[in-house]
Amino acid sequence: MIKLQYSIIEDASVDHTTFVTITQTADIFVDSLVEYLLKLRKHDFIAKEQAAFLVEKSSLQEGEIVVLGDFAENYSFVIQDAVQGFHWNNTQATIHPFVAYYYDAVRGEVCFLNFVIISDSLTHDSVAVHCFVKKLLTFLVTKLTVKKVYYFSDGAASQYKNKKNFVNLAFHNRDFKNIEAEWHFFATAHGKGPCDGLGGTVKREAVSTSLKRPLEGQIQTPQELSEWAKDAIPSVTFEFVDKKETPVTRVSSEDMEMETSQTLAQISATAGVEAAELSNEAKDKVLQRSVALPQARSLLVWGLLESTRRDNNLNHFHLTL
């Protein structure tokens, strides 16, 4: 009997993997290899199709904006020749870069704008994302004509790919004065992009500056980091967001009563590149439920999504409003 020994990276939990060595017979090894290849084939297809979709969106029309966004790793403040006690200082700053691509009719080409949020709020959730998006759009409308925004991000469940963010997307047109929006998610482990370089540049330059400064003028708070960045990196627009600006919840009493036209947003669920339309029966069920149980808007929109997912056996959503 032939036995093979090989090493693989195995899922240890939802967000972590470990390197393990396995010894198996040739037959079991072949079966395992085929199983992994089937998973890889699906993943490879999704990654390539989503990447191709992003490239396709590079041919923008006037008024259309492609926005890439991602949370950078929190910045920890450093001081040259700091005393030992400073090592236990846990003060950090949230950094969330955005890169917005748009078509410049004068130049006849696609151009971009860099926009970075710096905040003292260390909570990375959909509420923070909505607050940051609001700051971004406030900036963009002062520079460009914005009719529709295509958001691209990774699929972090606590930040982007969750029911709360889907609800915010469903009400994007109302929240931001008739600006339409779509939100697209990169395939797992394929979300690296210009935002990573932008966030890394800010942190690298901040560390370098901090280590060169004398005792006075040190960068020790998120607000000081933002003020320094505005002067040190003029090619990037920085906005400081105080943690008081990120509300505990954005569902208000006014959202309890929703017009049917707003509720029935154009939501499509896709698996790969095939789209599935919401059935009228699914809409009626959720609307009846909303009349019987007038709750926050998140319940209503998420019910539409869940109903569609179950009816069509889908595990990936693509929302278009």
C-alpha cells in the first residue's frame, strides 16, 4: 500500500488557518485532491468574474463613480526614545481609505481622488461605514457630478457584507439626495487594492515623522494624526471623524413607517453571473409581515433578501438600486 505525506493549510476556525502535515493512502489523497480542486474551481471562477466586472466598470460615464474602500489596520502611535510606560499606551486611530474613480470629460480619461477617514472611534461596523460613506459623498459632490456610485469592498461580515449595510444601501437614494448605488464584494482573499497602499503610506509616513520629531510636537492622538496628514500628504484629502459622530443606531422612529415604493427597492440576488428576480409572492409575504409587525426597516429589507436566498438556494447577494 502506497502512502503519501503532504502539507496543507487547513481551516482552524472562521478567520484562521494552520499548517498541518497529513499522511494518507494514495486513493484517499486523490479523493481529497479532487474535493479541493472542486472548491478551487468555484473560487477561481468567482474571483475572475468579479475582477473582470471591476475592469468593465473602468469605462465610466459622466456622473458615475467607482469607489474602493477598506479599513486599514489601526494605527498605533509611536514616540522616539519613549519611556517604558508608553509601551502600554493603547491609543490607536482608525484609518479608512477610499479611492474614487471618475471619468474626466476634459481630459478624456478616467481619473481618481484619494480620500482618507481618520477617527478616534475604534468600532469597525456598518454604522461606522455609513458615517464614513456620508463624509465621502459630501466631499465628492463638491468636486464632481455624482449620479451613481459603484462601491467595491471585501466581504467582511461585521463591516460591509451584512444586513445593516444592505439596508443602508436600499435607502442610499433617499439618504444621499437621489444618488443611486450598487455594492460589490471581492472574492474571499482577493480584496487587495489601492486602499491598502494608501493606508500603508499614511501609517509609514506617520511613523517616520514621529521617530524624527523632538520631544515637542509629537503625534499622540487621532486628531493630531489627521492634522499632520493634511499638511504632510497634500495629494490626499483627509477627514477627521469624532466618535461622537458615529451614532449608536441610525434606525429612527421615522423609519418605522415606510412607503411601499421605498420598501420594494430593486434588489437582485446573484450567484456567479446569473441573476434571480424577486418573486411577487416573496414580496407579498414580506409586505404582509411588515404590516403585521411594524418594525425597523432592516427587518423588512433583510426579509426580502432571505426569502430570495432560500427560494433560489443562493449564498451570494449583489444589490442594485
